[in-house]
Amino acid sequence: MTQDWRLRYAENMRSYEGYSIGKLLSLINDPAIISLAGGLPSPEIFLRSEFLQATQRLLDRHIDRIMQYSAIRGEADLLDAVVTFLNRDGIHAGPENVMITTSGQQGLDLAGRLFLDPGDTVVVERPTFAGALAAFEMQRPDYLGIDMEPDGLDVADLQEVLAHRAATGRLPKFIYVVPDFQNPSGVSMSLDKRSALLDLSERYNIPILEDSPYRALRYRGKQLPSLFSMDQQRGSGRVIGVYTFSKLFCPGMRVGFNIGPPEVIDKMTNIKEGSTLNTPKYNQDMCTAFLTEIDLDAYFERCRAYYSDKMGVFLDALEASFPPERGVTWTRPEGGMFLWVSVPETVDTRQLFHEALKFKVAFVPGEAFYGEQPERNHMRVNFSYPSEAQLREATGRLSDCLDRQGV
Amino acid sequence: MTQDWRLRYAENMRSYEGYSIGKLLSLINDPAIISLAGGLPSPEIFLRSEFLQATQRLLDRHIDRIMQYSAIRGEADLLDAVVTFLNRDGIHAGPENVMITTSGQQGLDLAGRLFLDPGDTVVVERPTFAGALAAFEMQRPDYLGIDMEPDGLDVADLQEVLAHRAATGRLPKFIYVVPDFQNPSGVSMSLDKRSALLDLSERYNIPILEDSPYRALRYRGKQLPSLFSMDQQRGSGRVIGVYTFSKLFCPGMRVGFNIGPPEVIDKMTNIKEGSTLNTPKYNQDMCTAFLTEIDLDAYFERCRAYYSDKMGVFLDALEASFPPERGVTWTRPEGGMFLWVSVPETVDTRQLFHEALKFKVAFVPGEAFYGEQPERNHMRVNFSYPSEAQLREATGRLSDCLDRQGV
């Protein structure tokens, strides 16, 4: 065994370690720990009987095709169902604008691989989705982080930065945003900012990658149009959408879809072909059944009520445990699955993570969610998976743990 | 719409077009055409009732876990079942040597991404598997093609080339081979050459990527040890194995596995995490059921008998249609799914492909299977999917088509 494998690795991969949160989650192996660290949908909203019935019917009818290779870009039925689903949301696409992905993570990876050379710049929110960083990182880009405000990305700051970059000739390859109930912050981008962001995209001719995993999960406030639909109305064609069935239907099928101009979709399909070939037909067919056989309005309404209640319980518990004088603050999202909790700057949440495990509670330290210059005094907490009783208990444990830190 | 998307693409992707065969297959849309162009296992060997029963049982017991996220590296049950499966084949691995992939294509992509920088050299067989080229191509390597002989790679030529390269300091990053019933040629590497290839791997300290999709499908001759097992006996640790369930069980689940040193497997798992997260649990569980609940000896024996009969029919038909004076030759594989047919050099099989469509028969032009300097007078023909009657009929049509070309 005389191999020094590390010396053989491609430059893009030499320091690559995957998804930083994954390593953390592996530390949470004591069943007594209440984990607010995950990002799992609750099994309580899973459509078990519909899933079983659809499986039975599909296998009765199509077992030979389910066991065989299928089309790289996706099953025609699912492409059509996605077109209809998008149409509900004000997006007018044809099947040529859609490709099925083997998960939203693949959707992000396809974008990273298609657009990024090492050293290229990507605009990301501060904080941003850690899974997107895990995807883009394999191309070793530079991140240009723009702060999140309570109503989303600081578009005015982005404008200044882009103006400066335009003068120096090094514009970003794309702008990555999660406009609806962002992971990790829970923040949504206001309509004005959506509009202003699209102005910048047009003015500087920079594509936007819009990641929309939680869009159907709005618990409060008015639904805002997607960047994709607003861009489409302008006739600009600069937005690429990344979607997944993971939070709407279930993560276990590993199916999502990307939308965009046909030439971009074709090119991403080429990359998918070289990297995984087709998405399994059974898994696609289950998503088709979900989109076409379920009363989606009723189902989403049920999910919204379920998650909204949980978020309410969690917000109340935080309110009760952390009076203003403790200096702990948190976002109050209008949807999604996460809150962003900020603690006094004297506390480093990476260290706090290990302390919290002793108190049998877990969260994700905020530093995982920055492309550059991570802030250390935040944490992402999830409210979709734990029960309401667990959310209350976890808040108490977190309070005790922070108390020990002098907070 | 003022986008020139092409200008935005990463350098690695600007000219990338995916899997060249995929484009060809899309031209074969007339149902009257008998296609020898695919690489599909026959549905006649699919284990339908076992598949249905396993599905029923799995969903009864594990539906919540099947609908949820699961471990990136793979389900523990499947990792264990793979270890046992490998042990049948003389490979002594632990779960730390194995990762589940979302298809053999992903297994190849993970290798390409982990090892290849643009301009790095990869040794490939001439001809080689087009899907591997589709995976590696995304890193823009240089290919060093080494001719296939009737008993496999021309290892003596490889030795000369490596000696020269060692002197000039630019050794290949890895050597990619399909030692058993290679796609496209059907050729298998002799035991002596396996040994000599491992000598070179050790002498020049170059890893080997061993792709083994068809290994269980031997119809004639004696099973030879895998490069992985031989390398393991030497204690060298320079072979990485790429496997898939596609040809053994079914392609539709999109599950395979890679094997290798733990540090390489860990690193590939990182890349899988950033590019697709986990392989769907249902699809993995179906493969676990296949490995643990089927009498594999009996099943493989049935597959071997089935495909061997087809290959026999095809070889007889070729013999009858192409007497030696026509100058058409073909390989006589000991297993797998493909023959490699060579026609006189006056014929360009890319042009012949379009002629053949008029005769309602299709194959893959050989040029798709070269990393560099493609030869134009070969074709890959598949015998696993068409029926015996179709194989006979297709051979007649091919004969008529070539007759028209003066062959």
C-alpha cells in the first residue's frame, strides 16, 4: 500500500469535503438528543396510502418499463405534469423548458458544472443554503456574499458591488437565491426586491439561479410571484429554476426538476447523461402520480396548517424562554422549515453545538451557511420534523445551555 | 432574450454533448427497425414476481424510511450484501471499501471528477466504453488509447508508452479497462495480461479503474479473477472497481457501487453528497432483496443460458451471411452483450448507419468508442435485447445493406 491518493486528486477535489452539515449530523447519535439540526419533512404529512396504491398500479401496468432504462431528460408524463404544476404558479413553460433531475441537489450541481470555472464568481446570500455551496464548491468558485435583510437580499448593496465589478470587468457568473422562506434564514424576498434584482440581472446581463424547494409551504402573508415568472413577463429569459419534490411530496424518491431556456436545459441534460443517465422511472412515476392524482390544493393546505402550527408552537416557546434582555433574536418566517436564531456575538455557535449536545439538543451552527466570511453567532433550527412537544422541550434545553454560557 | 448562453458555460462544458450514442438512438424511431444499437438487458430475464413481492414487503415495513432521506454512502443492508456478493468473487472487502452509487454511470463520473484535471491523461482501450468517455469528457482529459487484441489490451504497447512517459514525466492519472466481455468489443483480458497490467500499475504507480458490468454473464470458458482481487492478493491497493446492478438485476433502479481503498471511497462519497445526496432507499432495498433473497447461482445460470443461446444464434447467422470472402469479421465473446463487427476499410460505418436505417436495421458506428483517433470501419452490435428471430432477420438486413455497398 504505497499509494498517496491525495496527490492524485483533481485540484477541484483536493480539499473538498462534501456537505459540512452531513459531518455534524453524524455526531448526533444519541437518541435522547432532540435534533433541530435536520431539514426533513415530517412523516406525518406523508401520503402513505396514496403512495402504496400508486405503486401497486404502476407495477401492475408498467413493470417492464420500470425495470428498464428510460429517457435522460425525463418521462414525458412527468414533464407534462410539471408544466401543469408550474402553470398553477404563473409560469408558462413547455416540456422543452423542463428537465427531470435526480434530486434538487443534482439540479444545483448541474448549474455549478455548467457555468463555473475555478475562480469564477457566484453571488450568494449571507447566509445561504449549505447544499448549494456543497454543489458549487466542486468547481472552486469565489463567492460574493450579499447580506440578507428582513425582506431578503440587500439588493442595493448588490447593485453597488455589481457597478464596481462592471467597471473592473469581472462580473459574477450567476446570482444564486432562495427567494421563498430561505434555508437557513426563513427570510423571503419582498416583491420590490424581486423586481430590483431582476433589474440588476437585466442591466448587467447576469443569470439568476432561483432555488424554490419550499415555495408551496407558505403559512402567512401573500404569495409572491417567483422570479422565474416575473422574468418571463419581462421577456428577459435570464432565470433558471431549481425545484425538488423532497419537501412537497417526499425526499425518498430523489426527484426534482430544473426549468430554463431550452438551450440551457439541453446542456444540463447532456451533463446529467454523462453523470447519472436517467432518473429511475418508478421514482418519476410516483411524482407524476403525486402531481396528477392528489388534490394538491387540499394537500398543500393540510401541510401548511400542520407546519404552521408547529412554527407557532416554536415561536411561542422561544418567546417564553428568551425575553429581550437575553439578547437572543430569531426570524419569524412566513413559511418553510427553518428559523435563524442569533445569539450574542460572544457566543461561537460551533462551540455551542458541542455544549448543546450535553443538554441533549442539536442545531446547525450558522457558519455552515456562508460562502465567505462566516458569522459565528447564529444557528439554524428546524421545526418541521420534531413534534410540538419536542420543540417545546428543545427550546427549554437550548435556553438552559445558553444560560450556562452567560446568555 | 439577449442571452448568449454559450459564452457563459464553463470551459469543461462548452463543447460537451453528453453520450454520443444517445443522439444516435433518438434517430431510431421507426418501429419497423430492428435495433442492435442498444445495450439493454432483455425483459425476458427480469425477476418480475420477485420484484413485486419485495416491493410489497418493503413498503409494508419501511414506507416512512423509503419516503425519507437516507445515508449518503448507502443503506447498511446493501453495503453488507455487496460485501457478501464480492466475497463470492474472491474479493475481500469491508463496508468501508464500498459505496453505493446512483448507477454505474455515476460510479464513472465520480472517478473522473475525483482524479482528472483538464489535460490529464487517461489510458483507455481502443475501442472503449462510450459511457466512460461521456463521464470523463466532462473533465477534458487527454486520452491515451491502447489497442485491443483478441485477448485484451495490448499490454506490451502500454508498457512501452508508459516507459516513454515515465522518462518525460507525464504519467497517466489512471488506466480505465473493462476486462470482462468489454463493451463494445466483447473481448476479455487474458489472465497473463491481467497480471502484466497489474505489474505496470505497480511499477509506474498508476491506479486502475476496473469496470465490471457484465462479469457474471460468462457463457463460455473459465471465469478469470478480477483485477481487483488479483491486486488485493498482491497487497498493492491500486484498483478501484465500478459495478452496476443494471445488467445483473435491472437498469431501472439506477443503482451500482464502487469499491476501493477507504480514503478513495470516502472522497467519492463526498462528491456524491454534493452532486445527488443519497441513492433512493427503495431502489437500494430492491437491490438488497435481489442479492439476499434470490438464488443467485440459479438466476445467473438462467441468464447465461438465455444470452448464450442468443449469442449462438447471432454468430451462426453472421457465419451464414458473411462468408470469409466478403471481408467482414466479428469477435466471438465469452460473455456480455455485444459483438464488434469490422467491415472493409472502404466502408465508413457512420454513413453505413444511415444506409442501414433504410434497410430497417440499426447498430452503433464504431467511432463512438474511441477516446482519440477513431477507426471508422467497425460497428457495435447488441444481442441481448432483440429476439432470436430478430437477430436472424437483422443479420440478413445488414447483409443486404452491406451488399449494396459492394461488400
